[in-house]
Amino acid sequence: MSQVQNRQIVLNARPVGAPKPEDFRIEKHEVPELPAGHVLLRTIYLSLDPYMRGRMSDAPSYAPPLGLGEVMMGGTVSRVEASRHPSFNAGDLVSGFTGWQAYALSDGSDLSLLDSRINQPSLALSVLGMPGFTAYHGLLNIGQPKAGETVVVASASGAVGSVVGQIAKLKGARAMGIAGGADKCRYVVETLGFDACIDHRAPDFAQQLAAACPNGIDVYFENVGGAVFETVLPLLNIGARVPVCGLIAYYNDTQLPQGPNLVPHLLTQILIRRIRVEGFIILDHFATGFESFLRDMSGWVAQGKVTLREEFVDGLEQAPQALIGLLAGKNFGKVVVRVSEP
Amino acid sequence: MSQVQNRQIVLNARPVGAPKPEDFRIEKHEVPELPAGHVLLRTIYLSLDPYMRGRMSDAPSYAPPLGLGEVMMGGTVSRVEASRHPSFNAGDLVSGFTGWQAYALSDGSDLSLLDSRINQPSLALSVLGMPGFTAYHGLLNIGQPKAGETVVVASASGAVGSVVGQIAKLKGARAMGIAGGADKCRYVVETLGFDACIDHRAPDFAQQLAAACPNGIDVYFENVGGAVFETVLPLLNIGARVPVCGLIAYYNDTQLPQGPNLVPHLLTQILIRRIRVEGFIILDHFATGFESFLRDMSGWVAQGKVTLREEFVDGLEQAPQALIGLLAGKNFGKVVVRVSEP
């Protein structure tokens, strides 16, 4: 096995503002000899997700930052090429967190055999994996939508937002999406089955959103922040719930926006409308919640009740540009890098 | 009864910033003849509370604003002077919401006979009434402190804060107070039994608070906002809970503070530290929670486990100045106006 040539994309520089191609660097190394108790993995699919931007910075966050020169982190689906581990056999498909590289060695501790309920392996990175679980946990355990209530989610054509709205519909709520551009909005309504979807780029976005939510908003699933949050805030009902799983609008910011300071306004609205705002990091909940999520979601996917658009990018070398585009809202659906043939 | 001379304090002008004495006006009227089905009440105690400032403004809030010329609202303990109502007899003590006036007529719908568990009638306006219930509900149902956790509350010598810290101690948590001045801080520790209390006027307040919370903060009971909130925020632990019952720091504000806009920072902290911020208005919870609160709290008060300092102000005419002082943090304990002899 020592002849296997690996390609890795590493963090070359910490981005200032939006990441640039130069913030990444490709390296080529021979894969070391396979140690006892390990497997050699060939990456098939690499997931790209907004949280990656945060890990490229050294600002304090919920996880330590990636070191300069380290391989970019990321969820993957891989084929076991060779195994010296009792739980894995050559040919197995596994999901893991082996990052932006063509091959990886693993001691198996962070790997799972691909669940037999997952027929389409790339879905382990989206609707049946971390983004789907984020939508499921945040919406059902924090948002707790009741039948007839209005649920709003931004990035509604993205990996998390798509699933939020579809689960909201399954629970009898009204699902209202926000997305960038007419094509995405049409897809969100026609394919995903949301009740409506508003283009946040429209000059009258605020008026359109208010008109589309005549009974106000009961659950706002927060994954963007920024101008969308400010537009949603005045529409929140008494007792509204705001699960916060991401704030992509801020990830590339290098400084705080100009004043006035709206924190007093926000806290006042939270008080007088009895709003609950609650942050969560989905990694905290895998041990307790993933199994029941996967059971429910596999069923819904099999029955065609939840679907998701995947946007495939071919080749590991395309990953930096694809992440840059994702952070700018240029993707349409879940972004998956096809690193090698299944 | 038609000879009874009433005194009422009415809203004379909507305050701009801090209320001034001229924003109030005293009026004298004869009390009308007692109609059938009504009682005539003589006010003994009038409660002064921070929420009154909000009701003097016409900014949108959880309750309609008081009209100009209307009697200032407020919780009261009164003696039934005459009754044409089957449920009340002359001589009964009742709690109600009859406002800033010496006498009131009531059809009984907003009155309760003073609960037999309340030996000291003025306590029906504080520890055994709305402020005590605010502390109890917010801390136990939203804050949910666990033994060993750290609970922080500002206005720790005030009607709500006093009770928050004492309940926290009863639940095995560390209680950390914030108050204005050495006298209040000493009282909070020595009499109320908090573990520590920090003077927010100290130039090194932030350092003192951090040093007093070596394990961070698990529950911050928010009743002030402003600089205290900003000082607490970096100390909040992963999974912290922030019940929001009041924001006295902002009540007199006429404009938002200058920038930068810290909302992105606040939302980011909520996300990466999985914080839950939840507003509540205690009026929502009387029907479902007051009875069990009163049972618990009467027991704690009888056993000397919860106590509260009352600051009595003599005479209805002193109420405006006392409210102005309360909003400026000049009170020391629960402010009660003695309107007439028991």
C-alpha cells in the first residue's frame, strides 16, 4: 500500500473576510504503510458545509480552530481499500470525518459502516447525515412547531433549510422559505412543497415576507443572521421559538456592523413577545438523538416525503472554489465533492 | 358613601427619558355611589414596580399603554370599606390591581381575598405576589438551576432579585448578586445569604464578577440589560439559560445606543455556547402557576428561608418621586407606598 499517492487540501492562510483560493494549498504525499488496527480509506464524497469557514479562523468558537498547514476538515463517505481492523473489510462503505483528501488512514474510532437504510451513499452527507439531523433536532426539539403554525427558514434550498421546511409540512405547519433568486424559490415551492418562498434579494423583501406571513411567524429556524434576521424579527409572534444553528451572514465579517447597537431592541422584543432564542451545535446530540433521527428520516426519504437537491462538484481540487461559492450563496442544494468513483 | 373624597394620581404627560414629577398629576374626586354588585376599597398598600415605566409610554409593548389622564396602574392591598358584592364583606383584606388612588370601586372580578397564608399583608405585593412569582417562575421553569451551578442576578437587593438568589440557594446552586453600592451588597450576602455580591459601580466590576464566578455562569436571570448584560455575556457557560423578565436599564432610553451593532456578536455567542435566552411576562402564568408558587413560597417564608427587605414610602403623594427613584436604582428592597392605615 505504500505506493498510494495522496492529495490533500490544507489551510494555507487564515482568510480575512471571504476565503480566497490562496487560503488553500494542495499537497501530495505518499500514504504511509497501513498500521495494525487501521484501515485505508479512499474518499468518494466530501461534504462542504458553512461551518468550515469558522474553523478556518482562530476566533474562539465551539471547536478549536484548524491549524495552519492542517488538512481541511469535513464529513466524507469512503470505501475501505484495505483493512487491518477487525470491524471493517475491504470494500465496505463508511461515513467519517476524514477531511479534504483523496485517501486517509483511520483507526476506525470515527467511522461508521454506512447504514443499510441509506441506498444513495451521498445522502449520508446531507438529508441522512449532519445537515438533516441539524434540521430535525433544531426544528422538532427546539422549534416545536404545532399544526397550523408558521415556520420560516432561510437558505431554504440548502441542505439544512430544505429539510426544515419539509419536516414542518409533515408536522402540519405552514412552511415559508427564504432563498436567493427566482430559480431557487420556484424549486423550494414546486419540488420541496413549501407553501411559499420569498427572494431575499427583492427590493421589497420585507413587505413580501410580511404579506406571506399574515399570521406572523411562530418558528424561525435561524441559519443565516444578518438582514434576514432583522426582517424576521418584527414578524415573530408571542411565544415564538428561534433555534439558532448557524449565522452564515457573519462568517466572513471582519468587523461588527455600524451602529446603532440593536441589542437593546432585540432583548426588548424577546421580552415583550416572550421569544425563546436557543443556540445548538449538532455534534452535542449525535449520541442521544441520531438513531431516532435516522429511523424517522430514512422512512420519510424512502416514502418520498423528504427530498433534497444535490449539487455535485467533480474533483477534490474544486473544493476550495466550491466552498467560496457556498459561503456566497452561489450553491443550489447540498454541495458534495465527488473525489473518486464509488 | 357619596361623601368619600378620593385622591388619584394620573398620567399627566408621557415621559421623555426618565419620568419627572410633572409627568404625574394628582386629582381629587368624590367617590360615586356604590353600585350593586360592587365593593368600595380603601387602598392600604400600593406596589411600585419597574414595569410601570413601560406602561407610561406609547411604544408597542405587551400591554396597551396607559392613556393620558388615566389613573396610574399598580398592584394594591386594600380593605373592603363597604360591600354590595356577595363574595366580599366589609373589613375583608383583598389584593387587586386598583392603581394609584386612595379609594376604588370594583366589581370584584380582579380581586382576591388575601390568602390566609399571608400574615403580613404587604408581602402580597412582593415575595408572595407578582415579584416573587416572577422570580420563582423565571428561575425554576426557565433557568432550571442544578445543584452546584452558578446563578447570577442583578438588582439583587430588589424585589425580584432578592428572591431569585434565595431560591437558587434552596436548590443547591451558587447565588451571585449584582447590586449598586456597598450597603446593598453587604445586605445581599449577610441577610439574604447569597454567596457573593458585586457592586456594578466599581471601576473593576467586570474583573470582580469574573473572579467571583470561577466556573462561569449557568443561569443569568435578566432583569436589567445594559452594561450588566454585556459584562455577563462573556462569562456564560455552554448551555447557559437566560430568562428575561425585565430590562430596566433601557426603560428611560430615548434612543438606541451608538454602534457598533452588537447583535451579530450576541447571536454568535448564543450559537457557539448553545445559550437559551427566553423572555416571559408573568401575567401569562398566574392561571397555571400561581397556586403552586404560593404554596411553596409561603412555606419558605414561614420557615425563614426566604426573606425580603421592604422600603415603605408614606403617602400616595410620594409615589411619583418613589417610582422615579426606583427607576434610578435608589431603592433598597421592595418599594411599597403606605396609602392608609391598615
